[in-house]
Amino acid sequence: MNTQLKAWREIQATLPAKRAAVYGAVATHDGITEFEVGIHLGWNINSISGRITELKDAQLITKVGTRINPASGKHVNVYKVVSDKLF
């Protein structure tokens, strides 16, 4: 098993279920918004935004930019996994 996959599994094992699901969605995309996480998981945005905040506070994910949300036309944050947490 490669080092990155092993580290990802170890992180997931320490997170509560909803937080782990959001982390997994972020980890499997090269930049993702809260709206896109909601689509990916089939969840309401209210279930995601708090988990994003928790993951940012734990320094497991970070904001890497913004892009336009096609549903609202507004700029929204784009998140990625903090790569140094995987090694």
C-alpha cells in the first residue's frame, strides 16, 4: 500500500463518520466546493459547512481559491486536502 493511501486511511479512522465522509470527498477531488461536496455525497449544504469548518480547524483541508457556483452565480471557496498531512 502506498504511503499516501495508508495515511488517508489512518486519518479517516480517527474522524467521526460525517466528517470522514466530507474529508473523503475533498480528498478524492482536485479542488472541490461545499456545493460540489453536497452533490457528491447527496447531502444538504447545512450538513457540509460545519464539517468543512472542523476539517479546516484541524488543518486537514485548506482553501486553495474560489470559483463561481453555477447554481448561485456567486464566488465560493475551493478546498483541497493539506498534502503534508498525508506524509
